[in-house]
Amino acid sequence: MSVPVKDPDVCDRCEVIDEEHLATAPVVIGEIDSESVCHMCRRDELVGETFLSEREALVVALKQLGDMSHGDIAEMFKPSKSTIDEYSSRANSKVERAKRTIELIE
């Protein structure tokens, strides 16, 4: 499995992610609106702005930033693929409910 990590290994929100950190914990860095963002900062942002749990937000962040499959995420963070499937399904359901609510309000 290849983990998509942008070079240099810097998140614009939490600063430098050094080689030592990369050796102890996998880090996925991607771009949101031309800003380099690590998966942990994106997860925290999603938790603060949505009704997603931390685990659901982590799966969403990894899919957004690293374009990772559920199998890749499971391999990286050790839950089973079916658990990742469930987190993703719950997150998608919550997003769809929010979209329907917004449509009703408008």
C-alpha cells in the first residue's frame, strides 16, 4: 500500500510534520483550496463543523485528502474493512440528511 504524502511533509495548519512523526504515525497530507492539510487537522475541522463522530470524520478526511480506499484505511489504522465501510456509510447518511434539511429550509 502506498500512502499519499505530499512533499515537503508540512501541514499549513499544524506546521511541520517531521520524519520522526511519520515513522510513529501515518500522516496523509492533501490539499483543500490550495492549502496543504493533514488528515488530523481535517478530521478536527469536520468534527467541529458537522455531526460526524471522530471516527467517521477520520474516514471522510482520509478519503478526501488521500483518495484512499476503505481497504487502505483499514490497513493503515487497523480496524476491519467492514468497520471502515460502516463509518463511511454513517457519514454519508448524515451528509445526505443534512442536504435534505437544507433543501427543505430553502
